[in-house]
Amino acid sequence: MIYMKKIVLNFLLLSSGFAFAQTSVLNATSPETFREEREARKDSVAAPIKYGFVEDKDVLKGMVVWEIIDMNDKINQPFYHNNDGLVSQNLSLYQILIDAVNSGKISQVYTDENFTTKLTPEGIAASTSAINVDNYFVQLMNEGKIDDKAVTKSLKGYKSVMNEDDKGINALKGYYGARLQDVYKDDKDNVIVKLDGSHFKVTNNDIIANVDQIKTSTENVKLLKIMGQWYIDKRDTQLKYRLLGICAMGPDPNGAKAQASIASSQIENGVTPEAAAPDSIDLFWIFYPDARKVLTSNYIFNAKNTSSDITFDDVLNARRFSSIIYKSDNGQGRGGSGIIDDYVPEDADGQLDESDRIKAQILQMENDLWNY
């Protein structure tokens, strides 16, 4: 009987291994087939392991902390790694989150760590992108304004392309909104823009060169914020951690837009613009439990084993990263904010020491359970 069980078990393992082997690039008959099979495998990934239910009365001690994960640190670079287009299916953590947010797979998206104001799709787009129209384009528009009496004649040979999926037209629509009434093109790439009831003639190259959509890409997002609670569960007297929120930090696209406008004005005046990196902002906060299903379906890059099947959810819950605490619910700081920068201002070394002190305080919570 035992022998038969072993045979059945070995058969199941062999069948399972064979099924997974079909998605290996080594067995691929074409890149397209490989990608399709890999996507099918991704859809079959098991759901995340459920967290245990914890009642308030079971929490003996607790502390909520906010941390920054710097993806420039070597240990954190797997969060930043992006795919190679074929063999590696690993996306950066930001790319996974923003794709899931845009597709609706993650819906609990908020403006800040308090999780009170939800972000709409338009709000998310506004926080991660901006459209810059160069002053020179406005000048070209004014120079190409068509007299109202000549509009009908001028539109001969043109067709409306307002609803076409074109990068330049989409940028114009995003910038001008309802003011943009129509866009026409002829077969020579000349363009007539109907804006506020008037018509302006430009070229497609004018739009491409002077209308730019600034988007926050994976390469720009090198900081993450996380929020979680450390607590002592008195049922098993263990120190545990529960991740509650995650935030992507990147350059403010509107700040980059303002800098581009200033640089354009400086160039027009013969001044060499100074390069300055825009400040990083919180792009959006996600209530972490809502992101677990997506993160369980995506594997994190492993430099030592590119075939590793460790998921982002595994790594984040196991706290396999380096971080710095920048805030806690210890009641210190301005208005009891707990932000370290408030009560240890203008002292980078002192702030790092305070972060380490809070980490030691968390570990001490478990040590205090023991009596010597």
C-alpha cells in the first residue's frame, strides 16, 4: 500500500513538473508561444496565504512604523529590476503596482497614508504624469491661425483624427481638455487644430517636438514607503509584523513640467539652464491587503537563481529588505506626528540613530516578555 502511494505521489510530482516545464524558454517553439504559456501559468498561481485573525484584546503590545526602502541599496535592487523582454518575466514592483492600479486589479488606492481620500483613475494619472507644451508651440499656433472665413476652404483634404490613438493628439487632449474641439490631418502630415472655436495650422512635427507627456517610469521610482504594525500576540507570545500600506515615491511630474518650462524660457533668453532633479513625492498609497493577490502572482528577481519562484508578497511579508524608519506612533514631534525629522531636525546622523533606537525598542518589546 505504501509502495503504491509512493508511485502515485511520484507520478503527480512528475506530471506537475512536466506541466511547469512547458513554460520554460528551453522548450519554446516561438517567443509568442512562450509568452502565452507563461501568462497562462501566471493566472494559475495560488492565492496568497491568508493572515490569521487577530482581535484587539490579543495584542499585548504594538507599534506602528513607517519606513523608506531605498532601491539604490544593493539588497533592495530586486524591487527595481525590470524584465529583459523574453526570458526574465520579473517586473519592477512599481510597474506591477501601477499596471494593476490602471487595470482595476487594485482598487484601494489613496492619496496618503491615512487611507481616507481615494484616488480616481484621473487622480492617479495626474499624480504620475503631466503634459508640457513649449512656449514655441503656442507661438507657432498663433502664427498659423486661420481666418474664420477661410476655414472651410482650408479643411479640404483634411480628415478628423480626434479619436485616433496618437501620442501627440493624446497629449493635446490631455493638456487642453474640453477646449480642444477637433484635430484634422492631411496626407502630408499637416495638422489643423480647432481650439476654443478657432482653427490653427501646424505640422505633426511641431506637435512631436513641442508637446511632451512627462510620465513617471520605473527608472524614476527608486524609493518606496511602507507602513506596518509590530505587535505581540499574547496567544503565542510572539513578536509579529503586519504590512498595512505601501507607497511608490517618484519625481513630481508637475515639478518636472515647471522645470521644463523654465529651461525653455532660459534657452530663449540665451541662458544655459541648470539641471536640477525634481523632488520626490508620494505618488499613491495602496492598502496592502488589496495588493496581495497581484503581488503573489509576480515573482521577484533573484540574481543567484533566475528561475526562482519567490513572490513579491513573500519577500515583503518576510521583510527581506533594508529600510529606515522615518516615523512611528510614539507621539513625539510636531503635534505628536511621530515624524523623526520633526523632533531631530537637520541632523542626518541623529535621524539614523533615532531610527535604530526605534528598531531596538521594537525588539525590546519581545525581550520584555521574559523574566530572568
